[in-house]
Amino acid sequence: MKFDQISEPLPQRLADGLARLAAVARQLDWETAEGAGLTPTQADILRFVSNRPEGVRLTAAAAHAGVRKATASDAVAALEKKSLLRKHADASDGRAVALKATTRGNRIAQQWPSSFAPIVGGLSPDEQETLLTLVVTMIRHLQQQQLIAPQRTCVTCRHFRENAAPDTATPHFCAFVGAAMAEHHLRVDCQEHESAA
Ligand code: SF4
């Protein structure tokens, strides 16, 4: 087949396509952040902290945003100055600091549009379900290789019973909720997540 000879390898074309999608999402995110008077890193950290009302350490916020601790510290200082985030004593270690969003910070974070919404919005529900399965698989691989910070996905959760009912419409089970799950129910950032490690 002619195209087998003239095409770039499949992994490379996939990587190129994903890089294009990421660039579009990043651009949309930057435009929204600019409109809210935030840098993209500040916006990323604010949303991360807002999703964790119990409070998070600076190192976790830096790992999530993929920046150095010093850069995250600058972003946190700017967010504090804008009254979007506060430092509290960590409940589990009084000497440590936990970051928590203020009421205003939570409001901004919760109104933040998903930068990938226009990208996934063009897919059918079946295509979205297939994509979700692939995204969860990719996150799991990255996490196993320690290339990303731990994520609150079902597949890394101690409550998750993978393929507990094979060949059914709801093969998985969440012991926390006590309910069967289909592929499209898998979560990538669940507040009830507890690490299986
Ligand atoms: S608690 Fe959340 S992350 Fe854990 S299995 Fe249930 S839905 Fe998934």
C-alpha cells in the first residue's frame, strides 16, 4: 500500500494531532485567564486548590501545574494578593501550610469554562465514551511511569473494583458509592478518591 510507505509512523501522527489539540486548549485557557486578570499558572493553581476544599500543599500545586516550586510560590503569592486564596495551618501537620481558595476564588474557579469543551463537544456520546476510556488509560500509564503527579482517577482508587462484572453494561464497581459503573462513569478527578497505593 502506497500510504504505508509515505505516511509518518502512526504514533507520530497521533502525537502531532494531540499536540495541536493541546495548543488550542492552552490558547483558550490563556485568553480566559487574561480576561480574569490571571496568568495561566495562577488560573491552573486556583482551580486545583478550589477542587480540594480540604487544602493542598504548595508542592502538590506545583506538581499539578508542572512548574517549579518557586514559580508556584510566586503564583500563590499573587493569588493571595488578589484575595483568591489563603494559607492555613495544615490539619494533619500544624507546621505545614495548606492552601485554600477564598469564597471569591471558588466562585471564579467554578465559573471557569473548560478549555477542551469545544474540542470534545464535536464528538458523539459514543465517541466521548471511547475517548474517556483512552484518556483514563493514558493517565494510568503516565502515572505508572511517574511522569505526572498522582491523579484522582478511578483506576488508581482503592474503592475501584475494575471489571467486577465482566461482559455487562456496568462492569466496574465503586465501593465508596456502592454502585456499579459503566466506562462512561469513570472519573478523572474525584473528590472521594483515595489512593490504592
Ligand atoms: S471513590 Fe471516586 S475515584 Fe474512587 S472509585 Fe469511586 S468514583 Fe472512582
